[in-house]
Amino acid sequence: MSRSALIAITMARKPVSEGSIAENAVEHGTGPINIEATRIPATDGYQKAWDRPVSTNIGGGTYIHGTQVVTDLSSYRPSGRWPANLVVQHTPSCRDGVCDPSCAVADLDGQDIDNRPGSEFFLNLPSDGSNALPDALIAYLRCMVTIEGGSCLVIRDLEESDLSRFPPDHHHAAIVRGEPTPEQAVDLLRTLRPGGHLFVAAPEHRPTGHVGACRVEDAGFEVRDCILWVRDAGHVHYVAKASTAEREAGLAHLPEKMFAPSGGAQNALAAADEEGAGDEAEYGGEGDLGFNRITRRKNVHPTIKPKGLMARLLRTVPSDRGPVLDPFMGSGTTMISCLETGHDGIGIEREAEYLEIADARVRHWNTAVAAWDAARIESEHVPTTTESTEVDLNDFLGL
């Protein structure tokens, strides 16, 4: 059987039977995932914010609704990054820290992400040269969703497995390899306890795992995530998140707006809006954790994709195959990438606020990228004020 470079592992969960995940965990020992036990080790100082008092909604290890408190979180300092949904595996010929050119780990490190090895962000595995699900990966997944002493069903080949023999509501979790039949998917649901997790590693002949994912969902599972198991080089393209300059290019004429990524920040902004003081809302400051603050920006779309990522995807499709359709255009990144790759594009966005941002960004990058070979832009949005159309000679010549 041929070997696939990428294997998708579908993560699903049987619906809980209690009122909350916490209550389900007490009753059945299932539901949550064990984050602390499956963090990716890190020593690069990423967790520096935990070393000083911060304003946050975390107090005594618990989330607090309402006003922020200043607390010292050093005792909750994590042991590493969150569990990874990307697993990169060495080749059998990797020896003593020297990797083979075809190694997925070396390939990721060679992309020089922020001048440090990119593989450190993800789970790295050794290889025994077989196509089987590695024991180390099975142990990692089991630890993620199974309590100590819990029962985890492991089936390395579903093709000839009879799952009807397993008792109902018995296993805490299951890890299987292959493409479950509809009957097998129903049996897997039956044998797991309420809230029990299921991992389905796709077979070699259908590595995307989409058929198996649909079947377990049809059986009654909730599909929660997908973990990608990478076994060969040349299949991982790492792109950093969009910079501020990339996000806001072309938006100089738009007003700044309040932007609240976290739940606490959003609640504070909503409360200020109710009092008619939305423009003066404050939440978080210089010492706060991550998204736990209100900031001002012109591009307020919450999930902006880097244009380098979308351009990479578009280049896998010939431009003469027809226009690219983005029915949820957001702030217009896919349409901007079409300008770089030479594709025609159709973008649809129902939110007027985002449509205005997308229109301005696309028009800006059309000038910056295409110069005299600019695309013809047709838009339902008619801006009342536009940014200056003046460009320097380098932009005009596309240099």
C-alpha cells in the first residue's frame, strides 16, 4: 500500500449527558481534555506574562465574570504551549540529531520561523519506518482525553474489526485507524461513555479522513477538531499572522474603532455602549494577558488571514479554471491574494462594516501589487471618502 505524506485524525466526542462538562467529568470521567498533561514543552520565554501581576479575569485559577482583578499568576505558570493539532514525524534515517532531507521536522525548521526552529511549536515524533499509528502518538492522544485508570479502546485496523462485541457506555475514549463503516460508527458511539472522545486516523487510501468524519458525525458524535499527522517534507507551509501594516494598508481614510477580542473585553465594551460611552471603554493595559484588552484599530474583522497563506492556496488552482468564489469575504484577504496570483475573484460579504474594509483593502493592494496591470474592480460598496490614489514610481512600475 502506498504511503501518504499527510494523515488527518478526526477528533470527535460523544454528547455529554450531564448539565455541564464539569458535571459530566465527575459522573463519567469524560468530557474535558487534559491540557496540562499534553502541553508542548517550551523554554523560549513565551510565558513571560505569567511572571508578574496582571489585570485579568482569572482569580484563584478560575474565570471571574465582571470587573478585572489584579492577581499574581506565577503559581499557574504553564509547563508549555497548548496541545498541538499538528504532529510532525522524523524519517527512519534521521540519526543523532541529524535529519534526512525528506524529514518533515527538518523541513519545518528550515522555514526559519521567527529565526527559530518551527517544529518546537508542535508535537515531534520518531519514526519506525512503518505506516502504522505510532505508539507515541497513541499514548499522547490517550493522555489527552483519558483519566488515570480509564479505559481506552485502541484499534489499529478497523477494516476487519467487529465492534458489536464491546459493552455499551464502557470506554472513556477510543483511538482507531481506518475508515469506519456506518455500522462501526454507531458501535463506537454505543461503547463510549457520555462525553467520551474518539480519534479516527484516516487510512492510507483516503488520507483526508472526510468520509470517516461524516460517518461518525452522522452516528451522533460531535466533531471537535482535526489533528494533522505529517510524515514527509514539502507539505507544511508556515505563515505568520498578518502584521498590523498588512491588516490596515489602504484604510487610512477610515475611522479607528474599538476592538475587543476576549470575552471580558467584549463584555466591557458592550456595557460601555449601553451607557453611551463606547468610544471611551477601557479594559486591560500594558501588562495584560493576550487578548484581554480593548484596543483601537481600523480593520476590526476578528479573523484576518495573512494574504501569503491564501496566495499559497490559490496557486494550487490554475487561474484559467474560473473565478475564485469567497462567499464569506470578511476583510477581503482572498480577493487581495487573487491580485497576486492572477485569478479572477468574486467576494460576498453581508456585513456592511466588513464590506467597506474589504473594498478599501482590495483597491489599495490592486495599486500596490498590479501597478499599470491593475484589475478591474466592481463593487456594490460606494465609498464616501477614499484614500489618496497617489502612488510613487516604484509602485506604479510594480517594483
